[in-house]
Amino acid sequence: MKRNLLALLIVTLFTISCSQMPKNNTASETALPIVENPSEFIHQLYLDKSGHGLENTDVSTLEKMNYAQKNVIYGEITYNGAITLFEKLNIKGNDVFYDIGSGVGKLVLQAYLTTPAKKSVGIELVGSRAKKAETVYQQLMNQGILSKAGNKELKYVEADVITSDLSDATTIFWANLTWEEGVIDKVVQKLSSSVKHPLLIVSHKSLDNYPNMKLKEAFTVECTWTSRSNVYLYEMEYPVSSKNTAINTSTATDNI
Ligand SMILES: C[S@@+](CC[C@H](N)C(=O)[O-])C[C@H]1O[C@@H](n2cnc3c(N)ncnc32)[C@H](O)[C@@H]1O
């Protein structure tokens, strides 16, 4: 009898202690959106942070890197445009989302706050824009937003996308309307050689002439320069065909 009571006590104590353990939420279990009104939250956070314009240090860095200023002409996908984008990419909890050329980082923040992606990354070449994204990251840390999101990760990187590690990307947005063709070739080569799984990529420029890029759909998204900017959703095949060399044929369909 005593033994039974002891066993019951142990089971009860074990059950209580388990129920009080912190739950190790996976990214996909995180309640979304992470903040109540993400559109207004992002708007307020960015009131004093514009991506337009370049500082003197940006200009001299671009010169040193031999980048024409046309590569860094600024414009953004809007909040509503990004809703369309995320729907088309059908982002799930095991996805890693990259915005290549992320400006001040609004789109990456929206991905982090409103989609189940386990990781949202922005890569930006222009120093002053990347620094604004970093300021936003600090503000989110200070407000405790980054600890609300389970295992989800938000990352801003100041770098040239050509030399960045993109190997874990599963979904990409690429606002490349003003990018030089040679740079576009290098980015496609980089993705083709480093990503070891199929990848979805939404590009403003057509990538039809890259043999490993299979067009799934063309649609429009709202951007700051037009309410209907053409974009193309590609699936990058894996394994990559050896025929895919840098063919320089990307074409713009509208202008920022
Ligand atoms: C049109 S803006 C898009 C901003 C953001 N993705 C959006 O849609 O809201 C393109 C950005 O790409 C950046 N960019 C251009 N070339 C780049 C490169 N090689 N590596 C990283 N970023 C680059 C520019 O500085 C610019 O901020």
C-alpha cells in the first residue's frame, strides 16, 4: 500500500514538473504575427530611416569596388506587395528567406514578423542602408521582440551578395531591375554552385535564359515606384545542369 502511494506521488510530481517546463517551440509553432499590427509597427520603426540617397562613404566604397551607381538605385516593395510575394512563395516553417539587396531591411522584417520562415536574412551592399537595418535590429532586441519568436532568426548582413554565403536559402526575393547584367550573372552562378536543394526565387528581371531556372509564374507586386511591377517566380533546379554557364540575357520589364 505504502509502495503504491509512493509510486503515485512520484508520477504526480513528474507530471507537474513536466507541465511547467518551458516549451521548445519550433519556428513553425510560433504564433504569427509576432506583433499585433505588423504594418503599423514597421511603419513607426522606419519613420526616421530612409533607404533613398547615398552618403559620401557609400559613393567612395562603390567606386573602390568598381560598382556603377545604377546598381544601387533605391525603391521598395510595399507592405501589400510583400503579402502577395509571401503568398506566392508559400513560405513554411522550414524555409530560409533571403532578400538579396535588402536596403534598410523592411521586407526582411516583415518576413520575420508575419511568415513562419525559420530564418529571414537581408544582404545589403550599401553601408548606410545596412547600418539602418542594424539599428532596427538593435531596437527590436531592446523591445524584446526578438525573444518572442521561438527559434526564428532575423539576420542583416552588410555585404556584396556575390561574395555572401547563400547556401541555406530556400526562398529568395531579388529586386534587381537596375543591376548590371554582369552582376546578375555572378549571382546566378553563385546560387547555382552553392545551393544544394531546389530553390524558389522571385526576380524583377527575367531569368528565362538560365537553363536551370524554370519559370513557374509571372505576376505583379506593388512597389514604391509603381502599383504593378512585373516579377517572375522561378524554381532553380537541383542538381544544377552543367549547361548552366553565365549567359548574359536578363531583361528588365519596368524601371524604378
Ligand atoms: C531596389 S532596392 C530593393 C530593396 C528591398 N529589397 C525592397 O524590395 O524593398 C535594391 C537594393 O539592392 C542593393 N544592392 C545592389 N547590388 C547589390 C549587391 N551586389 N549586393 C548586395 N546588395 C546590393 C542596393 O543597394 C539596393 O539597396
